[in-house]
Amino acid sequence: MTTARRPAPTSESLVRDLGPALGPYRGPATLVLADGRVFRGLGFGGLGTAIGEVVFNTAMSGYQEIITDPSYTKQLVCLTASEIGNVGVNREDEESRGHGCAGLLVRSLSPVVSNYRAEQPLAAYLEARGIPGMAEFDTRALTRHIREAGAMMAALSTELHDADALLERVRAAPGMEGADLASQVSTPTIYSWDQRSWDARHNASASARTAAQADAPADVHIVVVDFGVKHNILRRLRDAGARSTVVPHTTTVAQLLALAPDGVLLSNGPGDPAACESAILEIRSLLKRHPALPVFGICLGHQILCLALGGRTYKLKFGHHGGNHPVRDERSGAVAITSQNHGFAVDLESISRAGAVQGVELTQVNLFDQTVAGFALTGRPVSGVQYHPEDAPGPHDAGALIQTFVRDVRSRIRSRRDA
């Protein structure tokens, strides 16, 4: 006996069937991909139309950190976890105050918020930030489609449901390659950061590690070049005993050195690293003129470091977005599960081919696809990683990297004093 397959509900039928039980949903929502694929569901959060690159994130938790990560600028993020919103949102877990993803795509929005730190539900939070969301559709089908066809531009709308009209707008929008998005999210002014992480401030007695972090004096000065820095990078620097001065991505070498840094951190950020032309030139000059100054790059900062050394970067098919990416340390053989969010990768061999610098060492490899996850310059305090050691969201396997960077900077300060 053959049973007829029940057709998937449309957003209009869902609205009609739910009626007063719509809850946080505001009505129909439509997602149209650049290749013509259409998904329909229920809208929540902000009203409007958002156009950006659609990507999927496989993290099981940390949706607020993902939403507020500046690296997701101009991207529509599909979360593969089945239900989102359970723990609400709070201001302390924001990774930025006004930047982040362009839209959010989820299978199911939790009708209940249950967490002692919650200050408001996710839908209200997105509404306040003007970010549209869509739920009650097949996020697994969308994820599989992106894996096969690659990340692509798309439109998410809670106000316009004409697929042809949305498709026209999508195809007219510029893509990620060549996009200088760091200029849209970088700080316009210099500021200082002196706040520890939530763990260090509230759970100092939970472990020796957090207790030590909470008591660490701020005896190291790190200048952070802001390409879209996450707050937790700054928090973890402070946990490790470093005070941070955050500077715009347009900061010159002379301006940077005038701040008397003990070390420099090149932050994460959105867009195509090759489009950050002025920053690449300034970092190249810094590396040439001050070879003993410690420099550490994270994600976009790691890519810009590669470009400053004469290398090249390239776009990945669908990027690395999630909290379950295994990375192997090529020196120790240890494997760490890492949090990642990037659409471009480093071509390490291109640095050697350029011949501008000697002694480039592959330090870490992504075990999903063998792409470069970290590199360093032999004999120089210069390195970068293609993932997020600040563990926001987790896991925490790579959390010691920022502590190691600060510890190495501190050691160099002491060596200079003793010389």
C-alpha cells in the first residue's frame, strides 16, 4: 500500500492554521537564493528585507554570539541546531554593540525562555536590532543545498513575498569577493578595554585557571587593530593580564607605534581580506621595520597577515562556520575542536613563492579539508590562526592561545629589561 506524501505547508497556510497561536512570529517570510531556490516560512524579529550571502553554522549553542559577531556582516546565517532561542539573550554576551549578521534562519524558534541570565527573548532582541528572521522551514534542505551549490547571495524578506522580485534584487547585489566590509565595522576612534570575561568575574573560584585569570595584573599593553573585533577577544586578553587599546583598521604604522605597544593583535572581521589594501600595506611595513614586535592574527587578521607577507587568499566553497571544527597542531600532533567563522582561506605556499620572507611554518591544519588553520614565522614572534581561540561561542579547546600570546609578550618584556 502506498501512502501519498503530504505536501510541505506554505508560510500562508502556517499563518492561517496557527492563527492566534502565532506567538513571536509576525507573518510569512520568504528566502530566495541567487540560483532561484525559494524557501518560505514564518518571520520573526525585524521587519524588512535583508540581502547577503547565505551560510550555515553547525554550532549547537551560542546563537547570540553568532548573531552579534561582526564577521557575519552582510550574511544570512542558517543555524543547523533544531531549536533556537531557549536561553534568551543578554547584553553581557554580545560580541558587538551594533554589528553582526544581516538575517537569521532557524528551524524552530523556542516559545519559552529559560535561563537566569536572560534579559529578553530572541525575537524581541532581533526586532530591536532590525534583523529579520525566518523559522518553520526545512533548514536541513537549505544546508544541503549550500553544501552542494556553495554559499551564494540571497534575500530574506518579511515584507515582500514575490520571489521573482526578490531574485532580481539578489542578482543585482555585489557578492563577497572584493567586498571591503572591515571598513563598515571597524571602530572610528581609538578606545581602551579593561573588562574581564564573565567567567573570570563571576566564577573565579570554579577553577585554578579562572582564578589566576581574575587576579592577573594588566602588565602588558596590546594594540588591537580592529577589523571587526569580537568583545570576547578583548575580554580574554584582559583575563590573561593585558590591557588593550583598540584602533581603527586605517591606523598607520606611525600611529600604532606612538601607542607604545608590547604586542599587536590583528582581529577577526568580515569580507574579502584582499580588499583591505591599505591595512595590508601598513602591516607589511610594520613587519619589515619591527621584526621583534610580537604580532598575532585571528581569522581575517590571520589572512591579512598572510597577504602582508606577500601571500594570497582564496574563497572557500561554503566556508567554515561552526563550533565543531577539528584542528591538528603540526608540532605536537594534538587535535583541538575549534570555533570557526570564515569564508576565505590562506594559501601558505604563496608566501614562500613570493620570496619576501623566509621561514614560514605551517603550524595547524583543519582536518575537515586540510586547509591552513595556522602558521608562524620561524625565529620571529609572528603567527596567526584561522579560528576563534576566544571561545565565544565554545568549545574551549583553543582558549590557551590568547594566554600564550600574552605570556610570550610578557616574557619578551622581561628579557629586554634584564638585558
